[in-house]
Amino acid sequence: MRRLVELYTSAYADGALFFNRFNLPKDLKSMTLEMDKNYGIFVDECKIESSTEELEIIAHECGHFYTGATHRVGSPFDLIERHEVRADRWAIERLVPKENFDIAIRSGEVAPWELAELFNVSQPFMEKAISYYHMLDLMEKEKGQPTAASVDWPEEM
């Protein structure tokens, strides 16, 4: 609960406005709107089933706010998806810090459900975190490795 309060408090202090009893359409539980560099985070509390779900939703919406990952209605799907991924990654880095994640893995906590329990997040959220941190680890290992553009290929004869 402390992490949830910290997210609300810091985003509000940084200029985000929260509307927590907003009746959003259909399956939409939350959304962030930006207009002239002013942000509103709208949450339909009636659709949220647990404090863990609220934590993950607010972290994701704060990800939109802090990274500026917002877009116009009707934007191309690839742009929308990039913004959603950016918000997810921001949320992951706040709720499952990489350093703590690595410590947990080294100590033997490797099942997604165990890690989710340890970090007080849902298993689907933890599975996203595992994928994200695995990708970061692969990118780190590839640093310094030759790329197709950096190799001196033989000239055609």
C-alpha cells in the first residue's frame, strides 16, 4: 500500500491530476490524457479488483505521465504500442527494481509466482518484468559484439 501512496503522491506533486471515480467505457480501467503539457490520470475504481491491480494500473499510468508517452486518438497502432511498452517498462522499473530482481534470482527465487509474491505484484506483471529484464541482459551481453554493419565483408567478385 505504501508504494501505491508514493506513486499517487509523487505524480500529484509533479503535476498529474487524478480522477479516481471516473466512469470509463467498457473494459477500460484507466487512461492518461495530456493536453498542453497538463496530465490527467483517469481511473475507474469500480472495475479494479485488488490493491495489487490498482498498484500496477497506477504505475503504468504514471509511466505514461513521466515518460510523456501519450498519443492522439486514432494514432497508428505501432505508435500506440511503443507508448504502452514505454509505460510498462517504467512501471516494471519502479515495482520490480532490476537490482532487487537480480538478487532474488541469485538467491533461488525463479518461479514467476514466487517472484510475484516476493515483489507483491501479479504473476502476469512479473512475467512482463522477467521478459523485460531478460531482454536487457541479452542487450548487455551483446555490447561490444560485432554487428552486420561493423564487419568488413568481402567484396563481390
